[in-house]
Amino acid sequence: MTVQPNSIEARDAAYQLHSYSNARKMEAEGSLILEEGEGIYVTDNTGKRYIEGLSGLWSVAVGFGEQRLIDAANAQMQKLPYYHTFAQKSHTPSVELAEKLIEMAPVPMSKVFFTNSGSEANDTVVKLLWYRANAMGTPEKKKIISRIKGYHGVTVASASLTGLPYNHMSFDLPLPGILHTGCPHYGGFAQDGESEEQFVARLAQELDDMIQSEGPDTIAAFIGEPVMGAGGVIVPPEGYWAAIQAVLKKYDILLIADEVICGFGRTGKMFGCETMGIEPDIMVMSKQLSSSYMPISAVMMNDRVYQPVADESDKIGTFGHGYTGSGHPVGAAVALENIKIIEERDLVGNAAKLSPLFIERLTALTDNPLVKEMRGIGLIGALELKQQGDAVGVAGAAMSAACMERGLIVRNLGDTVALCPPLIITEAQLNELFDIYADALASLS
Ligand code: PLP
């Protein structure tokens, strides 16, 4: 792609610093400019149509152009376009959404705190844990254990929780007190001759050792995505979450489930916690919460977390945290309508129903000599391609470009090429997606 003078691409390069882009490369090549979306498809400024194979950023569950969400936003804009939730003020959409989320929770939960992004939600979690530790008279119990390759966002605290090099390099992160334990990717981290069972037992032992060496009284919580997304679509082996939870229970360490990608049907059940048998103390939600039509996220906590926080706010006089946009009425109204659509159209059931075809079509491609491994569950999956010599990500970028050329947007995370289509996808559309994906892979051989 060459950038034409005064084009939208040139103006984009002139005025924007883009997320997760090489700024110099972007200045030279420009970006893909999307103009419209309908169902699982988006169209660029030249009129070329693509299947959105990653639902935007793992988020547009109900597809593009959903009239009910447009109407919900419009109606709320007219009624009360903005109000906040500071200083004992509230409004009906935030109340109804909080009530709905508590009702949907797979384990007993007590309160919801609203934020605007997954990063802000995880940042809020860190602050809640610190506040709670002070409230409980255990100020040393503030460390948080995350995982290598976990993804939890990009604010100072949430980027520290993230366990990926680009989120730390040159940013002087992670913060002290945030630790990273092993990644449950068997294909990537198993030792020679180690069975899946042995691998799981080793990861649990490594966690136990880390807690022992840091001091159990210094660890507040463990955070993890039920299935890792941005770290490369990593589905933990059988028994992993049970083994991790047993260690945490032993030391009275809280468990935070980051459901930002998994939540609202992605893994074939409403929450990843249900798919993976996780009983969290805190759940973090965003993305498919509103199908990303509006930026909204939520931190849901049980009484173990809430009660000491409430006591502390009483002692100090206030809970000194919150965003201007926390529980935004338009965001909340859109999220409520989005959840209604997910339930009424049984999109969770659709993900579960189409999952065998999704996995079968991914698996069929593992015959290709360029493929190292296939991973997937529900309607999230990926092929990891073999690295080309020392060049990490070159094979993945080539596959991503070949898909784009053929009208399919995917996301390569290094050499892992991820798929996460909208949950409204039909069987015929899923086959259409895989026909393109397979053709793109064949073109690289
Ligand atoms: N947590 C998880 C599991 C994510 O996948 C993401 C984003 O991809 C985040 C948190 C951060 O969300 P945001 O980009 O909205 O800040």
C-alpha cells in the first residue's frame, strides 16, 4: 500500500499515533480505513468487503449494524445522555445493568463497579485489592500474581499485570509487587517427555513455590483469563484451573477471573469461568458486554471483597475512586440491550453448536507443514505457524496479509493467527470464513 497525498490514509498517518502499530511503518504504508459494517462483514473506503474474523477486537458479539443497539443508544441519549455515579447519585440503566450482571453471575456476587475499558477495570481491581488490604489491617498483603502471556490491559497497573514483553519494554514496567507465574500453554512450555498431567502439576507447584518464597501473607490475589486471548489463544489443559484454585485456597488468596474476552458466550457458555470450572472472587467484564458499541466495562466482586472496602470507605469518609464515565447511561443501556439479544437469540448456544465445526476446520489445516499447532474452544481459536528462522511474527504477518487480500480480517499475535468471529455467525458463513483462511494458508506454502 502506498499513501496518496491528501488521502484519508495520508491524513491518518499525519495526525494519529496508532495503538499496537509500528509508527514509522504506518507513516509509510498507511492503515486500512473501515467505513461500514453489517452483520459479520465490514467494508473499507474502497468498497472492499471483509469478514471480521476477530469481531473487531474480540468484541462485536452481535455483529455490526444491530438496529436494536442503535435504538437503545438513541433512546437513552434522548432521555438522559449523561449522568454519573459519584457522591450517591445514580440512574436507572446503571442500576438495571448491575442487577442483571449479579443475576447472571455463575457464583454468588455482591456488587458491580463500572468502568470504561478492560484496562480501567483491571486497574480498579488492583486499587480495590490495595484498599481492601489496608482496610483489613494487612497492608503487606498486596502483591498480585499474574501469568506469563496473560493480557489484562495497558494502564500502568493493568499493563504490569499483562505478561507480554511489548507491554513492559521501554515503559519501565511492571510495577513492583506484581509477579508473573508460568503460562499454561502445554505445546509451548512443556518439558521434554512431560505429560499434560505432569505439566499441570508442575505449574501448580511453581505457583506454590512462588507464594512460599514471597511469603503467603504478602499475596492478595491471582489473576487470569479463563482462556488466554491476546497472549496467543491459549486453552489451559484439563485440570489446570482445579490445581491452581487448590493452591490459592490453601493460602487464602483471592481469585480474579478476567472475562474481558471469554465473557458473554465466547467459550460456548455464558462465562469462561463456567467452561473452566473457576469460582472467582472478582470477575472483570468488557468487550462483548456491549458488543463494543459503547465503551463500558465492569468489575463484579463478592462479599469477601466488598465488605472490607465498604468498611474502609466508612472509616475514611468515601471510596475515592471512580471515572466520569463510570456506568455511563448510554453504555449501560446498550449493554443491557446487547445482553437481551445474546439471551433471546441464544448466541451462547450458537457458539456451542458451531464450535465442533470451528474446531474441525481449524484441525484440518494442521496437515499443512507451515502449521505448528492448533488451539481453540467455543468460537475462539488459532493456528500457530512455524517461526521462519529467527524472525518472530513474519509467518503470522504473511498469513494475516494473505487473509486480508482475500477479504478476511484476522489478527496475528506473533506467528499465531487468531480467529474469534461474531457470535451471530451462521454455519454457511463459518465455512465461508474457513474457505478463505484455508486458501490464504495454501498460498503461503
Ligand atoms: N483483559 C483482557 C482479557 C483483554 O483481552 C483486554 C483487551 O484485549 C483487556 C483486558 C484490556 O481491555 P481494553 O483494551 O478495553 O483496555
